[in-house]
Amino acid sequence: MIVWLNGTHGAGKTTTGALVRRLIPDSRVFDAEKVGETLMDITPALPGAGVDNFQHWPPWRPLVVETAHRVLAYAGGTLVMPMTVLVERYWREISSGLARHAIPVRHFVLHADQDTLRRRIEAADPVPSPFRIAHLEPYAQAARTWLHAEAEVVDTTHLTPAQAAGRIAEAVQR
């Protein structure tokens, strides 16, 4: 099984994912961003390397699917995958690829209102990440149009990461 933690950049997916892993027996964290980092390290750079997000490279999505499939085939258990995916077409490509491998996916969105997200992003670093700030509106758009309908929404506005992890682990184990 895959427990996919979605939400905007800075929503707490990585922190929550590490806590979820501790609560679900036989689970591992797979950060699909590492697949993107590998693609970014290719020299000379891939076509379209000027884009601001490696998810726009067509190889990223099937590589995430195949990596998850191979890790689960080798190790079994549950993969906890904290990864923002805000483009519906990309999510459909990933989720249908996982379905072709008969891998069940529990898709959660860590949600907070825009003011809370902005405060968290600004508090996280001495210089707030322009990348994270720039993705607040695309997240809000995805949440309004498709994302919240495709996932189990966990409103983290007033939750600690440990509380959010507890809710997710409880939902998965039901």
C-alpha cells in the first residue's frame, strides 16, 4: 500500500510522513522528490530544464510509479510518500500507473488556510522560500477544483504534525 501525503509546499508533509511511518508497522518513507533530484543531476540537462518544477518533465511521473512498484515488490509493507502534486493530469498519471500495478493508494491532503500556510512558510526559514510562497495559489486552485475531491483532507490548521500523523495512521489502519 501507499500512503500519499499531498498538500502545498511547506504544509508539513515531510515531518508528518516521518511520524506516520513510526505509527504504521512495516512502513518506509519514499520521497519522490529524490527521483526529481536525480533527473536534475543529468548532464547535459534534460530538455525543458528551465522549468521551475521537475514534475513537468515527462520521465518523472512514470519513474515515481516504477520506483514505488519495485520497492514494494522487493520490501513489501507500506510506502509513505510525502509529495506535492497539484496538477490533476500528473496525479491521474501517477495514480493510474500505481493502479496498473495493483498498488492500493490512500491519498491524504494536509490542508491549512492560506494565512496559516504563509505564516508556517515564513517561520520555517530566515528567508522564506519564494518557491513555497509561489505555490500557495496553485494549491488553493487545485484544492477548489479537484484535489480535495480526490483525497482524504486532514485540516492541520489547529493540529500538530503528531496529531495529523495520528489521524492518518488511524484512518489507514481502519
